Amino acid sequence: MSTPDTTTPRDPANEDREHGRRAGTDEGVASHHTDVIGRVEPREKRPGASIVHEDETTKIVAFEFGEGQELPDHAAFHPVLIQILRGSVDFGLPDRTIQLGPGEILHLTPQLRHWVRALEPTTLTVTMLLPRE
């Protein structure tokens, strides 16, 4: 039975680049978006919507809800992440209703039916995770 050699210092260059600390690349794009809250005004009967970011793998839409405004029952073709930036909503799912507030994120699998009702003025983002082609 052998024991691991603990006297040899760790060499990051020899670590598994795909799964270790050195994974990744120095090439790529970082997109920084500001002023997400208040990008659009809620409409008279429906929330306002604005595309924050769109590329080949992701689409982010910001929604501005007035108090009491709703998005009726619907579904997305892709997995989505819903993030509440300010305010709060009742988020209806087939088996329950969840109250979401600032700092909370909800993940939905594709085509899961849901509805949203703002309990106060609310900004939320929907991040659509698009398939890679």
C-alpha cells in the first residue's frame, strides 16, 4: 500500500485543465449590463418588457410590473431562470404558488406552465437558456 506524496508542491500547470483550477480560457466575452431596473415602464394592463442581452446561448428579458399586474398562464420552450431584482410576486406553478422576493432565483424546466402576479412594483429578469447549435 502506498501513501500519497505530500512533500511535492502542487504544480497548477499539470492540473486537469478541463476540470481543475486552470479550466477555462482567457479568450471570450464578458457582457456587463447596468440600469436593468427601470429600463421600461409597465404598460396599462401588462408589464413592460425589454431585452437586456441576447446571444446564441442566452436571452435575458427584464420585466417591469406595476402592483397587481399579471402575466397569465404560459410556458417557455427553453429552461429559464427567473430572478427578482426588486419588489415581490406570486409565482404560480402547476402544483403550488411561491412568493418570490429580491435576491431569489427560480429555475423552470422547458414548457413548465406558470403565471406571475406582482404584489408591488417589481422588476424581474427571465434568462432563457437556449440550446447550442
